[in-house]
Amino acid sequence: MGFLDENRLLPAEPAQRAVARELYEAVRALPLVCPHGHTDPQWFATDAPFADPAQLFVTPDHYVFRMLCSAGVDLAGLGVPRRDGGWFETDSRKIWRLFAAHYHLFRGTPSRLWLDHAFQDVFGAESRLSAENADDYFDRISACLARPEFRPRALYDRFGIEVIATTDSPLDDLRWHKKIRDDGWHGRVVPTYRPDPVIDPEFEGFVANVERFADITGADTTTWQGYLEAHRIRRAAFRGMGATATDHGHPSARTADLPKPEATALFDRVLSGAASPGEAELFRAQMLTEMARMSIEDGLVMQLHPGSRRNHSSRIMARHGRDKGFDIPGPTDFVTALKPLLNAVGLSPDLTLILFTLDETAYGRELAPLAGAYPALRLGPAWWFFDSYEGMMRYREMTTETAGFYNSVGFNDDTRAFCSIPARHDVARRVDCAFLARLVASGRLDLDEAHELAPDLACGLARRAYKL
């Protein structure tokens, strides 16, 4: 007997709940298509057991430790390593107890939904986590992790995953993807080309990264044309390992389409290491257009994730490094920023550019109108801070009337937390079924159309948009 409400997130009004429930029952067991995320391919390559509950649920999950940090909990006490070699907790039971003692902080948050779902449905917990039952939880999950059916490949099958994409640096040798392929395992784990380390002049070690890029590809990355050729070579290698998409985590959505002499001079400037912040931004802008042109050439779907002011706390960055919960949303312009790229290639039938945002004000004002006009554009799902019941519902409310459903790409879980993947998809399916039920109840959608849409929103649109 579980402790979760089986009707969670479905409408309270009885007639709408009945329709939503009917739709949800039709899609709840459909395969999970995971076209964008940050799971580690090594998990699937080696199929080694996960270490322990703290290493699985706490230490790698920035959603978890950012909330605990907001309550004054030291990240080192949660087992997050320090760059300076200083002390950090290594006793996983102590980390788990600290997490459990603060579990109340997650009330009403999507993290609570994901964690409770994993605790109940994956590990069989029968009551909510608390300080009082922390050790029982730890022992239960530890005992499960020691069993073969809780190894990564077995969980892949149990979760009903059809395909899962990782996110990989162009400097990655893709050894784990090669091992998965060579093992002959039936699971489909594909890489995604994330070129930020060799595209962003403000990325740590950019110049050295470009030099290493040359070593990997054999291209002369000291020249503009050679540098672009290195990207083509590396993209081809990723495609050879099953990649269907690229991903770009730029601070803004700015694009540019410079004449070749100006682009060449700008490249020489950034490669010298002397580029100003404005020149760095212009180079990133130019490279988005270059990546779009390459996507037309090779067919890779392009994703843009702008608007995150990353590593906001200089102290946390210095002590613990990147991606430690201090990436903060900021306002993002799309209409003006994307115009150079869209003027160049936005009408191409061979380009798919999926746009994400951390600026909800852009949904109705900019993103939905853009995607409702340009054939190259699609709307990515509610992302990061808005990967939640309210965030997903606002996303549908602000985009559907202008862009429709079919200019969106369904759902992706975008997570490092493997055991949260089925929970995240379940939340999305419940929310979408609730939204469709509202349209049916208000006469804006026929029930048979809702039954066609629900599986598309669950997995069909993602399959098609990402060419999976």
C-alpha cells in the first residue's frame, strides 16, 4: 500500500477528473522517450550497482542540495566534494540523516513529488521520509541497490525507457557509448553534442580546449575554416554513435550572421584569449548560426537552453565548482536575438531548432508567436525551475492558443537523477491530461481529439521532433 494519492495533480472537479483519469490511464504505461538529459553513460556501460542512497539521491542532485543550502546546510556536509581538497562528509548514512531531517523543506515542490514517487514505486517505501524513519529508509534502499534488479540496465527496462540521450562535451572520447554499443545490450543510450567548452570564450580553459579539439579531430583549429571543420568532424563522430541532437547552453539567445572576414577576425580575437565580454557574446551568437547551418547539413536537431545566470555564487563556484545549485534565471529576449539566425535559415524545412526558456514572460509574448510562424522552430517543454505542476500548466496555457500542440515537442526530463525519470514523466502526463480534460470540459476540444493528443504529448511528439 503506497502513501501517494493516486489522483494527485488531476483536476478536483469531478467531471474533469473523470476525463483526465480516462486519458491518463491510456498513457501512463507508454514508453519513456528521454531525448535530453544528463545521466552518466558510464552507468549503462558498466552496469555497476549504485553506491548507496545518499550517492543516488542527495549528493548528485542540485535540486536537493540547493534547497538544503537555502536553509543553511553546508554542501560539504551533504557529501559535495571541495575543489580545494578540504573536508567533506563521506559517511553516507550521516548525509542521509541530514537530508531526512530537512525533508519538510520540500513540501509543495516538484522535488518532493519526484522523490516520493521514487521512494514508493522504485523502492517500496510505505510511509513518507522523516528524521524518525531515516535509518529504515537507508537500510531498505541499500538492500535494494545490492540486488541485480536495481542495477542501471535493469532499471532502464523496469522504467520502460525506449531511448535516453546523454549530454556530452565535444572533447569527450565517448568511450562509454562505444562500450554500450559493443556490448550488444538492447538499451538505446545516445550522446548529444554540447559544444559549449569550445564555443564559449568565457568557458574555463577555452583556448586549451580548442587546442585539444584540434588534437581530437586532426583539423587546424587555429584558423576559422579549420575550426568549423573540426565541429563537422566531431558532429559526424557523435552521429556515428547514435546522436540525433545538439544542445547549446548559452547565457542569451543572441545570434549573429557576420560576413566571413568579420567572423574570421572575431575568431582570431577570441582565440588570442583577449576577447572582451561583448566580443565573447558576439562569438557565441555567430556560432549559434553556424551550428544551425551545420544542422541543415547533417540533420542534427538543435536545442537552445539560454537565460541561466550560471554559478551565481562565486564562493560556491570556488569551493565546489560548476552546477551546484546556484544557476539563476534571468530575462531573455528571443524576438530580436534570434532574428539574424531566422533570417538566414529560419524558413528551412531541414532545420529543427527547439527553444527552451527560464523566462516565463517570453512564452506568450515571444516564443509561441515565433514557433507559430517559423517552420524551423519548436517549443521545448517547461524547463528546470518550471518543470513542475504549476510551471507545466502555465506553459500550456501561455503557448497552446498561439503555437498549438504540434509546434511543441512533448516532454523531456532533463535530469541527472536517474530514479526521478519515471516520476518526472508521470507528472508531465498527469498535467497534460488535466489540461486536455479542461479543454474537453469547456468545449474547446473533442474527447476523441484528446485521446489522440495524450499519447503524442507523452512520447509521440518527442520521437518525431528528435528523430528518435
